[in-house]
Amino acid sequence: MPPPPLSPGPQWSEPPQSLFPSTHEYSNATTTLYITALTNHPSPPYNARLECWSLATPFTTYPTVGRALSLGNVDNATYVVLPPRSAEGWHRPPHLMFFVLLSGMAQVFAPRTNANSVMPPRSEDMVRSPRQTQHPRVSGM
């Protein structure tokens, strides 16, 4: 079944809050990374769920410029380039992973709903079956 058509989405008077990693300043010395995590339940039917994570380790300020944050030990790190308007179809990641979108836009669809959102849910939990991800073309790319 083809994915739903892409639409420009709602028009906001203020920029929307991102669904992807962001930082929040508590003071000049401490910055916490908040991540919207798309996770899977470990048992069948492997329902997907959105969770908001706050990493326990704060950013470290380098003596020159910039900040760093440890994401933990990894067994494998892979860099993937996905072409515009590509689609991965319905899938479940084979193992735990960090997914970082450096530019462009990714749309995540969940079955059993007509909702398609680039905004995180407010207070309610969302539980869905495996997800479908698309990477539509963004102007200027």
C-alpha cells in the first residue's frame, strides 16, 4: 500500500518544537539533552512507543569551543546517507540504535491511526505496531 500523500502541514505563528534531540539550559554550567525516543516493546507484537528521555550525564564544555556529551558505549557505529524521497517501509530496527537526522525531514507513520505528526504527543503515551519511515525531499537539498 502506498504511503499517504505528503502535505506541507499546519502553519505555525511560532516555530514548532522539534520532535528530535534538543537541549534545555538549567544554568550556564549545566545543559541536559532531551531525546524523543521511538522504542519497541521487547515482546510480541513488538508495539512501538514514543518516550521522552533525559540523559543523566550533562554536556561537558570544552576549553576551546563547543560541548560534548557521552551517549554511552557502542558496539557499532554506522553512518548512513539516505536519498531524498526514500522510504524504508514498515520495519523494526534489529537492535538498539541512536538515529540522528542531520538535515532534512523524516516522517514516521504508525499503523491503526490516521494521525501523522511531526510534533511530540503532550502527556498521553502512544503505543503502536511497527513503524514506517520516509525521508521526503526538502527544498534546497
